[in-house]
Amino acid sequence: MRAATWSVRNHLALARSLAIARREKIRVRRDESGDLVLLTLSGERVVAAAVGPSADVPVDSLRVRPSTLRFNARGQAAPGSVYLYRGDRVERIVSNFLGRLRVESYRAP
């Protein structure tokens, strides 16, 4: 679970870095197949991470709230979270308006 959390966290950090380097907005969301993808504003797919029990990110489920996280050219973000679920464990990766990330862990009730 820890490896999956840090993999997703690193994808979010990469999205922020790409937004700054490319000087354009980068969006992070799940696509139809359930993969976590980084997209440019024009819809170009930059990076993807497979999500699921037997994928790159081995979790039971993953949820992005709001459904799309956005990083602008200054590295700032619309606040949001990514939740990873595995058994009764929940990991929450929070992005604040400055684009800074933090990880919170807890057990599901």
C-alpha cells in the first residue's frame, strides 16, 4: 500500500513539474479504463499509471476528488485529493492550492 501511495504521489508531483516546465495546465484524472492519466489542456496524454489489484498501482480502488485535479504553469493547483483503498486501509493524497502534496493514512470505519 505504501508503494502504491508513493507511486500516485509521484505522478501528482510529476504533473506539477510538467505544468511548470511546459508552461501549460496539466490535468490528472482517471480514464475509462481506470488508469490515472496526466493530460495537457488539449487532451494530449502525457503519462499514465495502471491502477487495480494486478496493476502498477496495486490497490482495491482509487478515487479522485474532484474528478479532475489541475496544475497551472506556476505549479499552483485547484485543491483536491486522491484516495487509495486496500482492505480497511485508506491513504489520502491531498493537494493544496499551492500544489503541495501531503499524505494522510487511516483505517476505514
